[in-house]
Amino acid sequence: MAVSLRSAPLDGARVRRSDRVVERVVDGELVLYDTARHRVHVMNPTAAWIWRLCDGGHSPAAVVSALVSRYSGVDRATVEADVGEILARFRVEGLLDE
């Protein structure tokens, strides 16, 4: 069954990184290693910023608000779509606790 990457809801529970993911900065890029799946993920700057907000203290809507505040002039609807897609990808890859 295919998983839509645009399906992550922006309301609801706070997002939290999985404890099984180890993170390091390598040559200026955030690199995640999933110790359970033995997979490496290299984050672009926006995904890295979203990742850092997945601390259990932010809901997806709060992540959107933080990004809208950080990047002046961005369209909120675009940010909502992008955050939804990135959080969905994090979930599909098993990087977030459910």
C-alpha cells in the first residue's frame, strides 16, 4: 500500500524524535542514523530545522508557525504543505515516535 507524503495532519499531538535515531553534524549537514533500520538520512537545512523542532514540545501546527516566523515572506499554505510532507516522510522512515 502506498503512503501519501501529503497525508500528515498538522493538528494533534506533538511530534517527537525516536530515541533510536542518532544525529551528528557532518560537514555542516545534519545526518541521522536509524539504529533499528540501519539507515542514514541527510537533512537539507529546512528538514534539519523541522527535525530539531520534533522535540516533543511542538505540534505540527507549532512547527509551521515557527517556520513562517523564521522565513519572512513565505506563504503559510506552502509551509503547511512542506511541513506536512516532511513530517510524513519522517514517519514513513520511522524517525518519529508515534
